[in-house]
Amino acid sequence: MLQENKVYEVEIVDIGHKGEAIGKVNGFTVFVDGAITGDIVLAKITKAKKNYAVGDLLDIKKPSEDRVEPRCELTGICGGCTMMNLAYEKQLALKQNILRENLARIGKIENPKLMPIIGMQNPYHYRNKAQFPVGKNAKGEVEIGFYRKRSHDIVEFDRCHIQHESNDEILRIIKDFVIEKNISIYDEKSGEGALRKIMTRIGFVSGEIMVVLVTSDAKDYGFEKLAERLVHHNSNIKSVIQNINPSRGNAVLGQENKIIFGKEKIVDKLHDFQFEISAHSFYQVNPVQTDAMYSKALEYANLTGTETVFDLYCGIGTISLFLSQKAKKSHRHRNCATSDCRCKAKCKTKRREQCRIFCRQSRSRSAKTLQKRNHRRCCRGRSTTQRNRRNRASNHRRNESPTHRVRLLQPVHDGTRRRDTQQARLQNGRMHRNR
């Protein structure tokens, strides 16, 4: 067993699924952040347990052949990415090995056969969505950036190499405006302050940009002037939204949106399909690899045009719409717990009549039992009375456990006769017990 606060020479033999280096000291396991397979490093032990230890990287005595110079100077400090010091081809091989181990250990599949991972030609500036926390440092200065590893300390940056380049200047303009207008910054500990986070969404094909300013209340902070500055700098900004999140938790967005400038949704194109994307929409963050992945899934599905595709937890329906190119029908089932569910995901394609959206909870059910239901917010189909009855019934069932539902006496008309009968039975029981 190793001793805490002592320095040891550690040989790195593997990398875990979270990017942590796994090393050995005389056969004893040591986890060291910042190292890669093949490194021989000096590490100071910060935690020593019976079966493993954790150490801080002090020096690299012998670098691995797979080690590369990272593009970002904040590698190892910022929590935005973890393996930029490892050659990209080796990153893919590592992920493939993690998948193989999970299939064997969790899936109980012996010797799973895996095809080579399809990588990117340029694995930089690929993300179409970014979330930036806003805070203050010890000097009281405004900070916008990413969280430091395993903390809520904010690390600022001048340029992020995995996010879209437009974000860098957008954040600079917002920071200058916040300082100029003296807008209060939200404090996680006290729950006081206004501005919490900045979120951006970018259409890689359309070029349209959405900027979301997350505040703790719905007050007017003069964001119209900020929107003017942003649009003057970048005419591709088509939407500026104030999102109100009064909760004390870690949720990024609240349920209420106020449109400051432009429209509620931006548009982007994936393959031959055009999508409307709101602040709450689930949309794959890597559009280049999404197209590659979906194309391969369509190829492997080997659809003949007679199949019906069910897409559960579909978000805005990218997978089912992609497969609808060769399927007979495509059913998208989405979880309607969020305010973003409005039955308006659109695809501008000749085959859109094949796609149907079902707004309901996407629980584990047989495809045969999946039935079309109208979302209660949509107000589509049936009379108002029928919708109200259905909504009351669904709310009633949702708030009860299955066992309570079995025991419940269902009312007949106004329920008077059933309640009178139940009270009579209870009264007779008391009389028998008193005897």
C-alpha cells in the first residue's frame, strides 16, 4: 500500500472510460489525471486506499509515443475536454476498447466483433451547442467560461477548439455588456443574482445562431441593446432569448422563454431534412458525425420499404426521419414532460406524410401497444369536452400508484350511490365489532 503525500514513479498502462490514466507501482493501481498510456510519470499520492491510490501528476519522466502537443493551453485545467494530449487515432482506439469491454462485462457478449470507428477528418470546432456558466472570481470580476474539472470554479478562455468559432466573440460582447450595465451575477450558494448561464445553438448548414441568456427571474435587464450589438457583429444571429430559471438546482434551462430578438427557433439541415431547433430541443451536438452515424445505421438496417420504424424518446425526430427514406412508416414517440413538446417538428421532404408524431411518455412497451394519443397542450382533434375528460383521467392516473388504483372505488355519475353504499358498509362493520 502506498503512502499519502509521497512521490512515486508510475507507469501508465491504460486509460479509464472517464479519461483517467491507470498506472501501476509494483502492481498497485494508481489513478493519475493528465497522463496517457505509455507515459512514465512522477505522481504525488493524494488518496491512498486498500486497493488503489489517486495521485497528482508532477512530471513526465518519459512521454508516451502517442502523446501529442494539445492545441489548447488549458488542457488538464478546463473540464471541457479530457484527451486532447492523445493522438486522435489513439482516442478512437481507446473508445473502441471501452465499448468492447462494456459489451463483454455488462452485455455478457464474448469476443464481440466490432467494426473500426468512423472518425472525423477534422475533429475540431464541431459542436453546434455550448453552455457557459457565468460567475465571479475571488476579486469580484465577471467570468464566463467552462467549469474546472470536478468543481464549479470557472475557467475563462480566449478560444475554444471544440466549439464553433462564433462563440468566442459572442461571449466577449456579452461579458462587456454585463460589466457595462452592472448586471448582477447569480451566486449558487446564496441563490441571489440574475445572470446564470449563456447558451448558444448554431446551425452548421444554415449558419443561423441562437443566443440564450439564462436568468433567475423575468426582469428586464436591457437585453434588447445587447441583441442589437450581437446582431451588428454577426448577422447570422437570428434569435436572442431570455430563459427564466428560478430553481436552485443544476438544471441549465427553466421552462419559460422570452424572445428578445428574432424568432423562437432556428433552422438547420441534416442530410435532406430541415429541422426547427428551439432552446429546449434535443439535437445531436456533432452534425458531421450524426450524418455519418445515421447513414451507416440506415445501411445496416437494410430496409425494404415494408417496415414500420418506432423512434422512442425521439427528441425532434432525426433518427426516424432519416430512416423514413426507406421505411414504409415512421412513428416518433416523444416524452412530453418538457415545454418544448408542441407537435411541430417538421421535415421538408416529399416523404413527410410517412412520419407521425405521438406525444406521450415513451415508456418500455411493445410496439403493438403503442397507440396514437394527442398531447394535451396540442389541442388537436376531438371536442373540448373529450379533451378535458381525457386530461382529467390522465392526471388522475398519473398521481396514483398501481395498487391504489386497483383499490379505488370508481364513481358512478356523481358518486353519491357508491359513497352511500361504502358508508353503510363501514357503519355495519362498526356495529358488528361493538357487539
